[in-house]
Amino acid sequence: FKEIKGFKLYKEQPFISYVPANMVDEDGTENVLLQGVIDLLAVDGDRAYIIDYKHSGASKKTLIERYQKQLDLYAYAVERVLKLKVEKRVIVNISRLETVEL
């Protein structure tokens, strides 16, 4: 969290965005409407960090396998809608007191 000192923080930030269907395991080339809530969006100028909290006993590798797509979608939406460059995507595993950077 030292890295985001001075950033503007948006907790439980909802979003709605169109994303390519193939990003959400759908067939076709059309866009689909995606809606979600980013646990913590940290913004500094034109750059952003996405921080997602999990409560899991799973390993870092398993968390990456389970949530990589979710955080990729969040980053896509932030970059498309807010016109920010997502520099970091991080999972904070509360249960194991560790972070996983994607």
C-alpha cells in the first residue's frame, strides 16, 4: 500500500462497459455488456492500479489461474471508460496475508 500513497482511492467502484465477447468466453465478434465492482481503484494522473481482495487458502498460482481473467476485464474497462493506463493489477489475499501481482 506504500506504492499508492498519494493516489486518489475509489473503493467498491462500480463500472459498466462493453467488451469483446471473446474476452468473456463467448463465441462471436460482437461486444457484450459487462458490469462489475472493482474493490479498490487507485488513480494518479493518467495511471491506475486495480486492487482486488480475496479471502482464500489457495496458493498464489491458483489465485492467478482463477482471477486473471477477472482482473484483465477490469483493466480493459478502466482503460476504455476512464482512459487511464492500468499499470498494476494486484490480488490481496486477506486469509494468507499476501499479495499477488498479475
